Amino acid sequence: IVLAGIAALIAGSLSMATGEYISVRSQREIYEYQIETERAELEEWPEEEEEELVLIYRAKGLEEELARKVASAVMSNPASALDTMAKEELGLNPEDLGSPWKASISSLLAFALGAAVPLIPILFSTGGTSIAISAIFNSLDFCKLNFSNFFSFSSSCL
């Protein structure tokens, strides 16, 4: 039981970590591509991009003249223009695109912690007692997860 539990803990943790890494890395690549596309648009069509920025500021309630002044000031600095267009037009923060490694490690640790719950009693006791304690731990863990989900997803502990 212990060997199978440890094998499942390791395999599951690595699988979850790999999946999370691939997911966040793919998402990050899409965002980076969108930002590079915006950079190319700023280089090729700066006047049109400035007009887009004026429209964005007008939609936020700025008067036409003020929106044009702000857009012009932002567009005078290419780095500032790209950062602003990424945030305002794409809804992305270039400094906060997510780390695939951090997400992967978090997922690995979370899965390992959850998978360790049923193993702990088996490691420290023997026979039917260890299985009973493991079942109790699993039930409590299940109820705890469902109780916390009750407030955010309206599910309940059975």
C-alpha cells in the first residue's frame, strides 16, 4: 500500500506540474505574441495607434482635447506607448504574464500535499487501524475541500 501510494503521489505530482507548466507557458507565449503584434503596429501605424489611444481615453471619460494630449504624451515614448497599449487595448500587464515554473512548482506541491493525506496514517500505524485512520483523514479532507468550495461554488459536503 505504501509503495503504491508513494508511486501515485510522485506520478500524480509530476503529471500535474507538467500540465501546469505547459498551460502557463502556452498562455504566456500567446500574450507575448499579442504584445509583439502591438509593438509592430506601433512602429508601422503610430498615428492610428494614437487614435486608438484617444478613443480609449475618451471612453474612460476624458474630454477630446485632454485625451489627445495624454495620448500624444504617451506615444512620444515607445516603451511607454507599448506598455500603455498592452494594458489599455489588450488588457495585459507585460510585467505580470505569469511564471510557468512558479505555477508548476505550486501545482506539484499542492498535489503532493493532498496525496500525502491518506499515506500519513499508513506510514505511522499498522493493520486495520491505519486503513481506518486513513479513511477518516480522507473523509475530513474531502469535507474540508467541499466546505471551502461551498462558499465559492455553492457545492456542499455530503
